[in-house]
Amino acid sequence: MSSMASEASRDLQLTALHKEYPNGFVAVKSLDLVIPAGSFFALLGPSGCGKTTTLRMVAGLEEPTAGTIMIGKQDITHDKPYRRPVNTVFQNYALFPHLSISENVAFGLKRRGQKETSQQVKEMLELTELSEQAQKRPAQLSGGQQQRVALARALINRPEVLLLDEPLGALDLKLRRAMQIELKQIQNEVGITFVHVTHDQEEAMTMADTVAVMNQGRIEQMGAPADLYENPATTFVANFLGQSNLIRGTIVGKEGDVVKVNMQGTVVSIPAGRSHATSGDGWVGIRPEKVLIAPHGEPIDAPGNHMSGVVIDSSFMGVSTQYLIKMSWGQEMMCHEQNTGRRGVIPPGTAVDVSWRPEFAFLLDAAQDVDAGREED
């Protein structure tokens, strides 16, 4: 199975894939996407962005208005769902309540006329750590176990592409985090292409090799999770993936490999590779955990410029303290500081200095909506 999945020629390719409904609503806008065989790929975005529609078109559950879906050189655009080398795991699992776990897992093989399924079922139950549950019914299992049954039932069919539609959405937070790690381990073991649709940023970033952030039927940005988080190209991605402080500034010019920006009277440096605007105004972006804070006059471990503000709220979160700081120009800035024990929580009303290391900042086009992606957070 993994040898087949590792062939570069078996990539999943979506070309100019488009979906428009009879009422005129365009769910997916001329999407071009190549998902490498054997990778764990996440389509991430708010509800209504087109990610589930894209998945359903790949599964054969929605008919595209235009465009093609290929696996390698095989065109599956108009194939019936059961003729595609693709299986889907849904949020509601869709298990058969009257069948045992073994019978649920064997269902696809039996339907295809296979008589002897016990060895394959045994291997799949071992892979998904369900061997001891084999004779139980779905209702006797926990949500996490039911999720694994759905996964085993899909994987036993040896699909080339496994589609996961919000698969962990029904689980509580602790179980969801455990299942994220399990899913990634299973994907590594079987070597099948996993395409995972989710609105949960942490889920996508924990599991996927590559994340495509979707917004209004298009891909805003695509890349490794760390790259998207550290160097977002749009305000939507900056706000949707975690939190960002975005501060308006005027671009002064480029000096070597940095772009200089006059940010509310302070000239800051942004690495050229993180600058997505070249002239005029821009949004200087900095993640809250990269913001350094100290009571006014105390040293800050950052070269360059320090700005002043006043703490208006401090929330102790266990591993970190979240500060809301009213800056001298009136904007509120977020800062997340690790609770290392080096000092106590800075109380509201304290005058503070704020800074950050220049290599962590990014610059976006000021023509973009500063609040894009926030309301869906």
C-alpha cells in the first residue's frame, strides 16, 4: 500500500475546480491544488469557506461545475463514489449500530465480495488499538473508540486517498488532542494520502505536513504550519491562525535585507522575506507571544526600539500570563508571557515598555482589512 502511495505520479490534482450552485452561490472558485501522494494535508478555514465542498467533490458526493480531479493520470472527476480510490471518514462516524466492531470494519470488503476478511480485520483492529473491542457494538464504545472504528473501516479498503471531514469535531478537548497524535501516527504507518478538513487551527497545525488556508472559495495561503504561522501573507491568515497584533505604519524603504517602517513615530525593521508590502502604508504584525514586556525602565531582551504603554488587563493562564497593553498612540496590544517565575504578574495600571526582536515581525498590505479572519476565530 505504501509503495503505491509513495509514487509521485499518484498525487491528487485539482485543476480549475469550480462549484457554483443553482442559486448563484459560488462555493469553490477555480481551485488549483496538488496534494503529494503520501502526505498529510489539511484544508483549514471558517465555515462556508468551501473546504467541505472541495472534499465532497473529491469524494464524488458533489458534482463540480467545472474543472478536473485527477489521481496521477486517472481522471476521477465524474466517477461514481464507489469507483474512486478514495474513502471518507465523517464527523458522525456513520457506524452500523447492529453490527459488531469487527463486522463494521469488514463491511466494505464483504460488500466487494471478499469471503475471507478475518486476517485483514485483525490487522486493522491492531493498528487502531481496537483488538479488545472486536465483539462489542458501537454503542458500547467511547467517542474516541468509535472514531477509530470509522478510521479502520475506511483504511481496510486500501484507498489511495483518505478524506477526513471534521473527524474530531464531536470529541471533547482532551480526547481530541490525544486523537490528533494517534491520527498522525496512523498516517505515518499506512503511508496513505490524508486530506483533512477542519476549522480548528490547532488541529490542522498539529497533524498536517501542509496546510491550505481557505477563505471564500479560494486558498489564501498554503505551506508548512510553522511557515504560515510565522510568516502570514495576508491579514486573514494572520488573524485566523492564532492571534496577531497589527499596527499601521508607513514604509520608509528597503535597506539591505530589511524593510524600514515608521510605526507610530518609531522606525522598525522587518525582514525582507516577511514583508508582503513594498510601499505606502502597511500593517506591522507581531504575534502576542513574541512581544516582550517589562515595567518601565527595566531591561528588555530585545535590540532596537522600545515603546511605552500601560497594562489595562492581566490574565493568569497557568503556563502564561496574557496582558492587554494600551499603547501611547491609543491602540491596544496583546502580549503573552511565559510564567517562568522570573517575576510576578504585572498588575493593571503599571507603566510598561514593550519591544520585540525584529526577526519575528512581518509586514502586510494596509489595503487589506485589519479584522479579516478575526470574527471567525
